[in-house]
Amino acid sequence: MESEKKIFEMLETKTSMTKYWLPLTWATNIINRARKELRIHNDHMVQTILLEMSDMRGRLGSLIGYDNVNIPIVYTQVPRSSSPRINLFIY
């Protein structure tokens, strides 16, 4: 665990790209090792776990995509009314 943290920190200094996928890669290697050591009893179980992890990786990638979208502050463009409430519009 400590060596993984060092690897992650080393990558932080070398690149500014996202590294959300790195722990998933480590988990995939652990799953493959568990199958070779017969801790996971059949290939169907491995395939199911890996498909779920692939789905998770895709969803994390989508989430990173949303992180880069700037939402404009529109409420400053709304005409002021006498009421104290603020209306927020998101396009």
C-alpha cells in the first residue's frame, strides 16, 4: 500500500493528467493474480468482475469530463426584481 502511494505521488510530480485509472489497473492485476492462484474459481467470475470495473472506469471518465465544463454564472444577467430571491439558470 505504501509503495502504491509512492507511485501515485511520483506520477503527480511528472504529469498533470488525471490518474483516476491507476488504482483500477492495480485492482485488475490483483484479480488476475487471484485467478492464477485459484482464489477465484472460474473465468466467468473474473470476466464479471472485470466488466464491472471497466464500466466503473468509463463512468469515472465521464465524471472527469463533466469536471472540465464551466457553468456560467447567469444570475448576474437576470434583471433585478424587488424580491430578495435569486434565480439560477443553467443551460
